[in-house]
Amino acid sequence: MAEEKEFFDWNPYEPKPYNRWTMRGMFDIPKEVFVAEELWDFIGGDGAYQDLLDCFEQAGIELRPEIDQYFAKFRNH
């Protein structure tokens, strides 16, 4: 039996549950929608979402000086 799911790679309402008003009534969100952790763990297995977050955090730490330098040019405008 095939199932249809909606997928959203991130939850803009985090730490609250995904609750987009346009989705209410169209989907049974807990059963038919995979958001953030549910999606990434479905694709990559248990813990994949946390691993992904850890990778982004580490990249942000390592690239912080470069990121700050890039955005500094917009501060005076």
C-alpha cells in the first residue's frame, strides 16, 4: 500500500510544532506531514537530523570570520 506524505525540510516555528494555517484541514499533520527531524531521519536514519544540525553549526563556527566580513559591508547602508 502506497502512502502520500508532504515534506518540509525545516520548521520555521521551531521549537513549536509545525502549524501552518494553510495546511490545517488539508492534511492530518502528525500523520501525513514530515517536518524537519521526521524528514531527515526518514531519509538518513535515526539521528540524521541532529547530525545535519551539527554539521551546519561546525561550518558556522569555522566560517564565522568570513561570514562576518561579508556582512560587514552591509552594516553602514
